[in-house]
Amino acid sequence: MAINHLNAPTGRAADNIIGFARALRAAGVPVGPGAVIDAMNALQLVDIGNRTDVFTTLEAIFVKRHEHALIFAQAFDLFFRAADEWKHMLDSVPLPDHAKKKPPPASRRVQDAFSQTQMTETPQTQADELRLAVSDKEILQKKDFAQMTAAEIAEVTRAIANMKLPQAELRTRRYRPDARGLRFDMRRTLRGSLRTGGDIIDIHRLGRVDKPAPIVALLDISGSMSEYTRLFLHFLHAITDARKRVSVFLFGTRLTNVTRSLRARDPDEALASCSSQVEDWAGGTRIATSLHTFNKLWGRRVLGQGAIVLLISDGLEREADARLAFEMDRLHRSCRRLIWLNPLLRYDGFEPKAQGVKMMLPHVDEFRPVHNLKSIEGLIEALSSMPQPHHSVIRSAA
């Protein structure tokens, strides 16, 4: 449990530092045993009754990356609540600015970490609570995101972050020295023969240069997709963190480019930055208008070099007409593969009866469900495999 002050016996203070480090780890800040020992030794050299000194000391030891400073400040305020003598000192000794303000992006994660990490619990009890059984994990793999509790969503978020992300390679026209290459490197071979008086001893070869294919994600954030949007953003943030060539766009009634926001290392900070940019969150849906804006303003910028497009939407367009089919066809022709991820495929009896779905479906390469962990794993396998020819619609059950 959180304490009211650090002016306590050495044994109790040590327990509190260990508990604080455990809470930081649960919130996503890597704190090892060595850092805990350093913190205990450092606190013996400062005025333990001065909240500012304690904050600065622990921050210097526990925070190794800039994005973890916000989480640390929020965790410190929650764990070490100011006592009377500390409140008196706060009037004359100001705290750092980021220690006074509660960082909204990380506050939810810190609150969850403190609710799970209790000082009165034994390590074995905590391990039993946080560790899912094998049967529970199997159930969680197939459970719909919309039916999950807050604890299950947190577990799924961690699972998504630990997934092996797609690394499909795109073969380019460039060559590089490769002993197993199929192309004869005349220049290097003749240059090497000069050392032996013109006799060719070593034959040099060239191989193709492969690089990760660009990924472009178009995520529907309308009201009908609100139960899935946050987890999809976590997945896209994980892809963006592992790959450099990822572009992400959100659309409801308008299109918003959030690629730069998702490049933030901390996922909560990235998602908060995305939400601050979007004005039509959980509103209506205008797929045709959004696709027209993307094709006109962004298509040539991000769809080059064999890009793979992920269209994440339920296809419930309120103004479905010929323009929607035209924009889908234009998008399809501009990319290497167009994969439509639709949460409505979670229903066994799903049929493309909606007008918008009927117009969009003929212009996609794959039609896949994306409503649970198993479907996301299937998507990763598809992205990591070789591309399939256009106009082959695949519907995967999950």
C-alpha cells in the first residue's frame, strides 16, 4: 500500500522502494534489482524528508528513457502521497514541472498498475493473479474484443506488443555482393583478376536487395467501430514501432494522418496524441469521401514501392453509391495488396448484404476477420507470407 511519508525505519523504507519499483515495472518502466539497490544506497545520501530530493534521486536512477519520465511522475504522486511536513516544504521548494502535472496519456496505465500491485500481497499471490492459465489464454485467443473486461483488454494489449510482427520482404531492382547470388559481377571479378596477372580465380556474384514492404493502414473510427478502435491502434503502434515504413490514417467523416503521432515510443502517449488530432471520433462514416481524399492527396506519396494496404472497417457506409466503388477500385490498382479487415466477419452467418460492403468487396485481395487475438495472429502470418495475385478474395474463419 502507498505510504504517507518516507521518514520511516530503514526496513519499512526499503519495502516501500521495492514496492514502488514493482509498480513501475507493472506500468511499463523497466526497473531491475540493481536499480533498486542503487536507489536504497542513494536515499541514504539525501534528505529523506525533502520530497523534491527524493523525487529527483529516484527519477535519476529509475528513468532511463525520456518517454518514461511521464509515467514515473504519475506513479510517484500516487505512491508517495505528501505528508504534512512535505506539504510545508512544497510551498518553498518547487517541484519540477513534469512532477506537478499529471500526464494524461500514462495515467490510466499507472492506475491499473497500482490496482494490481499491492504492498500487502505476497509475490506468489501477485504472480497467481497476473499469470493466466493455459486454458484461460486459449479462451482469450478466441474471445471477441467487444466482450472483454478491462483486465482482459490489458492482457491482450500486452500480448499484441509481444507479437512477432510481420517482416515481409519486397524484392527490389538493386543488387549487392552475394556469394549465392545468381547474377555474375563482372566488375569485381575482373578487378580481382588483376592481383593474379589476369587469371580469374574467384568469381564474384550479385544478389537482389530485399527490404520490408511499406504498410499503409486505413482505420475506421466511426461509432460502430468504437469497441475495437483502441486495440487496433495498439496493433498499429506495435507495427510502427518495429518498422519504419508504416503510414496510418484514421477516418470517420474525414481523413486524418496520424503517422507521426504513432511513432511515439510510449503507446499511451501515442494514442492520446492520435485522439487529440481527430475531430470526428466515434461519429458517422463516409468511406467514399475519406478514400477520395486519400487517393487524391496521399496515394502517390505512400503507395509507392509495392505498399500493402490494410483497410480496417465494417463497411457500413451511409452514402453508398458508385463513387465508393470507383475509389475502392482506384485504391486497389495503386497498391500491391489490399486487405480488408472487417469485425463483422466474427458472425458465422455473415453475408455481404449491405450496399457498401457489396461495392467494396470486389476490389479487395483478401477479406479477413479482425475481432480477437487469433484473427490478428492470422493477419500477421498473411503479411509475412508471399503476396497473392489480385482479385482473389479470401475469407478466414477465426
